[in-house]
Amino acid sequence: MTAIHQEHPTHEHTHGPTCGHTEVRHGDHVDYAHDGHLHRKHAEHWDECEPVAHVTHDNHPHRHGEGCGHPAVAHGDHKDYAHDGHRHAAHDGHWDDH
């Protein structure tokens, strides 16, 4: 899955392990949950880290929710659950891979 390269031009906050925002391992990088979206470090700036298409996560028997053991991350109008290097979001009876 490819993410859109959308620079976050007015992002003055520097994310890191002690910044207070949720760290989410996402493939080969780390996203930081902040204000309902996710940022990733890219070169000398921060990008929004959003998928370019609707991707269904097949074969996902685990049901996410409060107490499931995976961190819940606010993402726009819903919650993603982070684990195994990606984020899942409930969508029309299945899980999407973010």
C-alpha cells in the first residue's frame, strides 16, 4: 500500500519518543498520531501518512475494541487499532488496512 506524499507545511511540533503523541509502527517507518491524523518524518519535513486506496485486510479474525491489547489511535472520524506494522479500522463489516 502506498501513502500519499502530502507535506504538512505548518507542523512546528517535533515528534519523537518523548513528545507525548502515540507512536505507531507502520511498515518501514513510525507514524505519530496527532489531531486526528498521522504524521511521518520525511527528509526535513513531516508528511501526512494516509493510504491512497481502500484496502481490505482479509483473514483478520481478531476483533478490535476496548481491552483488545492494541493501541487505539484517533484517525479522522474513527479509531484505528495499531499492530504488526499497520493500522486497522472497522468498515462495513470488515477491517480496512491503513
